[in-house]
Amino acid sequence: MLVRSFAFSFFIILMGCTPKLPFINEPVNQAENNADKSKPLNVEKVTGHKNDSINSIDPRLKRILETPSLLASHKNIEAARQNISIIQSQSEPSLSAISNIGPKLDNDEVELDASGGFSLTQMISDGGALSAMKESAQLNVKVAKLAYIQNANVELMKVLRAEQTILNFQRIEAIYEEQLGVYNENLPLIKKAVQANIISKTDILKLEQLKLKSEEAFLTSKTAADAAHLLRGKYKLTKENNFFEINLKKWTSFDKLSKKVIFSNIEFIDTQISIMKKDIEAIEASYSPYVALAGTATADVTNIEDSLGFLGVNISLPVRDGGKRDFQIKEKKLQIEALRDQKEDLLLIQKTAFESLKTFHEIYKKRSKLLEKQINNSQIIAADLELKLRAGAASVIDLAKEKMNFYDLRSQNVALEYQFLIEIMNFYQAVGRQCDLTDLCGQINRIVD
């Protein structure tokens, strides 16, 4: 009786002051755990003073980050942080209240018996499984942050493409209206010349073809611009919000940048590989003995003197699992190989995209220079035709066609510049640095820090 009472009293004391026992494999760093706890994202809250332009968030970017898809992506970061706390809690003592009630079976009389008490378990060592799981959870937070950065870049690029589509339409519209004005101005004279059999209907058809070509380009561009306006509206960007400025030269320093910066899509894959390795560590640790401090204290409600207490060490060692863990390790290793292949493919795509852009840049410079010469030459020809027309040495149709050709060449130049811009955008999308187009990478990265 004295022994039971002592054990019961000792267990009660133990429940109130059980120390947080360290792992045999690795000490528990409570400060580190606290640092990993959830910090809600708030785009209003930035580092430094509110008036500090370096640390402030661009209002237009803020609106993009408030879209449902990015808010959901942020919740994934919070969920990953909470998972660290869930795993860390497994190192804390586990206390359970237990009770039993039922008939006694040791005699012929039906009597109810009841007992109640507590059960306490404190892990001492698990071979490093929990430690590996915690590190894996911390890496999952990093993956969630990188996924958020990638999603933010994707959403930003949608806005950038939309805005450049609108700007491109404005340039095409201006040229088309000038061209249409020239066409309408010369149309009465052309009709009179046809009636006088000075020019043929074939000449008019050629002129109409040039007009229709410009009109087709105008309408196609207008349709795209209308859709772009709707997309900006989706992000609550209005006319009062200026368009983002695009840096068209920064891409040329990609070689230097790639030596200094680990791109988020590459870092994303590297982190996933690290998670797989930690998962393998956790699986391998499960082969080790599981050691825990265990204690129970129970009391018979009808007979307190029959109270029992136990305090000791519980050790379990896995013997056979049908090869489950071996299969799990093989699966993780195959996933690692697949991720490494994906990384190599991505690096190749980035390199190819850069080389392709450099090649197109050379083509662009040559075509642009040629178009510039053709535009200047067309202006000279048109001026010469105007003088000849006054002297009766040229027809109005010749002058009209040359002027239409002049505007067509200008439209071609605008289309070439827009194509070059699209190629630059495609390159930044391939390397996952869309924010570099507008120098917003620092702001996006700070949001998840």
C-alpha cells in the first residue's frame, strides 16, 4: 500500500512539472520554433517607415497581390508554418485522462466497477524521425513562399502583357486614323479620275487592299486591347493607375545575373529535392528503437486502496513491415531523380530562351534599320509625287498609293517593336523573373520574408 501511494503521488507531481526532455538525437530549440510560427502577410505592413519609397509596396502591385489566387497562395504559407508547430508538438508530453466502467467478472453477482486516472507519455528518442520531419516542414514553408513568388510573377505578367497590348493598339490606332484621313481626302479625286478614265479600277482595288490590310490590323489590335482593359479591371486597376514601365535593356545582363541570383523556379525544385531527402531520413529513422517515458495512475472508484501507479520507459523496435519502408524510400529516390531531370530541362530552357532572344535582337536591329530607311524613302517619294502631280506628270492614284504604303511601313515598324517586346517578355517568363521587367522583384520577395 505504501509503495502504491508513493508511486501515485510521484506521478501526480510528475504531471505538473514534467520537464521538456531533449531528443537524444538533437536538442529542441524552442526559440527557433517560435520564430517559425505564423506571421500573417499584410501588404500594408512593410519594412521601414511608411514614407520610405524603397520599402513601400507599389499600389498597383498591391492590387495584384490582393487577387483571390494570391490570397489563397498566401494561406498555403500560413498552413505550412502551422505544420511546423504540429510536428514540434509531438515532442511535448502527452497526457490523457482514462476511465473504465463495466461489470465485475470475478463472481456470479453483477456489480458495476469503475476506475479512472491519467496516462502520460514523453518521447525520449525516435532515431531522429521527428527532427527530420521538422526540417522537412521548415523546407515546406520555403516551398510555399517560392510558390507564392512564382504565382505573383505570373499574375504580374498578365497585367504587363495587357498594358503593352493597350499601348500597342494606341500606336496602331494613331497610324490608322492618319492613313484613313489621307484615303478619304484623296478618294473624291480618285473617283473623278476613274470617271475620266485616267486611272483604272485595278488601281483602285490595289488601294483598297492597302486600306483593308490596315483596317484588319486595326480591328485585331482593338479586340485585343478591349480584352486587356477588362483584364486590368479584374485587378481593380483603373485609368488613374499608370501603366508599369518596362525595362527593355536589363535582359542583356542575364549572364551576370544568373551568376549572382538563384532563380525562384530553380530554387523551388532544389528545395523540393531537399524535402525528399529529409523524408528519406525520417523513413530510415523509423528502423531505430522508439524510446519514451511512460506512466499511468489509475484509481478504483469503489476501492481507492486498489489504486495502481506505473512509471517507466517504453521501448519499441520495428521488426518487419512487409518492405513498406523500403518501397517508400525507393519512391522518394525516384521522385528526386525526376526533379533533377526537371531542373536540367528548366536550365536548358532558360539558356535556350536567352540565346533565342539574342538572335531575335540581331534580326530586330537589322529589320528596324531597313524599315527606317524604307519609311524615309517613302516620304521622299511621296513629296516628289506631289510636285509631279501639280505639274501633271503623276496621277493622284500614284500619290495615294505611296502615302498608304508610307503608313503601312510605319505599321510594320510598330508591329516589329511589339514583337520584340513580346520576345523579351517570353524570355522573362521562361526564367521566372517577370518582376525584373519592372524592377519589382525586391518588393515581392520582401512580402514573404
